[in-house]
Amino acid sequence: MHRAIFFILAAFSLPASLLADELQPFSASYTADWKQLPFSGTAERNLELQEDGTWKLDFSASMMVAGLNETSWLTLHNGDVQPQKYRYSRTGLGKSKKIKQDFDWNAHVVTGSDRDTPIKATLIQGVQDKSSYQLALQRDIAQGKTSMSYQVFDGDELDTYDFRVLGEESVETRVGTVDAIKVERVRDPTQSKRITILWFAKDWDYLLVRLQQVEKDGKEYQIILENGSVNNKTVKGRS
């Protein structure tokens, strides 16, 4: 169950510019609720431009005695998100976990470690880490795409993450009502019964405002935007 809880927290998305060659800095705070558990969690995510021209995507989450930190350094290459470094650390709720990935696009190789096991794999164009794909997803939604697919390094393996747009919907959040694009994670029903639905705010550069997940055992988790800013402008609902 702890893996599902942290998947929900780690699925917070990022605001993306409508312009393919630009990113915007942002900060966002969320609360998370689990219907079967008597406590909630919090998370924060930030996107900042670094002095060397790269962007740092930083995520942290806490719940009871557990914690998670995830950081991705990335750039834009021909308008596409391209990860450069990825670090992940989880403590509590079972075994601790650490992942390190370094992307060398000149040599077309990713190296690092997963729970102290060495990683070395061939890079192909368009590959994302488990944080950077979220930025790619929001940029694609902003550009009007309705079906998206990403190759993502999960540890030392490549997984395919598929998404599709379901339509538009108003969402009640901690900052008020927002008009959102509703998106579903597409999975093979014969392989997984998990359901993941995401809502992205149309008027706030497609910032994630809500995420709902139902596990194969029926457990349900939900996250809601508590507060945030996009390019130093405070996120507000329309009512």
C-alpha cells in the first residue's frame, strides 16, 4: 500500500508554457486523503531555473513517519523535455529506497544505481525520468493533444506511460472552482485494474489541481491543490 500512497503524492504535475520553447517557474502545495486511513499527507513541488540554464524540478512529500524526496534536472531540446539528472529517496513505510540516474545524451547512455544495484542502459530520443514525464504531459495537453505516450526509465527498465484526454470539467479545490482538462492514465485492463484520473487547470498553465486513484484492491486515494503560484502569480479559483 505504501507504494500506491507515494505514487499519488509523486504524481503532482507541473505548469507548462503554451510556448514550446519556454518553461515557467512554479510552486504548489497539496493535501492528500485516503478513504481507508485516518490521516492525510502533504506535498510540495517546485520548478526553478538554475544559473547554468537547466531547470530543477523538486518534489517532497511527508506522511506520518514517512518521507519522499525526488529531484529532476532537465532542459528543453528542440522544444521537448530532456532529463539530465534524477535523484529519488524514500524513507519509512517499509524498506528505504534510493535511485540515481545520470543521462548522457552525447554518449546515448544512462548510468546510476537503484538500491545500490548499478544501472547502465542505452538512451533513445524522447526518454523521460519518473518526474520529467509529468512536465512533458502538461506541455502536450497545453498544445491540444488528446492522446499521449511516454517512454519512462523506472529504475533500470523502460516502461510505457499512456494517457488520453476525457474532456473538460469544473473542479472544486482549496483555492476555489477551476475549469480543468480531465485526463486518464491508460492501462491494459487484463494487466492492471488500477485507475488514475487527473485534472489540469486550463487558466493556470495546466497545473494539476486534482488526482484520483483507485487501486486494484479498491482502495481510493485523492489529492487536492491547497495553494500555488505560476510565474509568481497566485493561483485562484473563479469563485
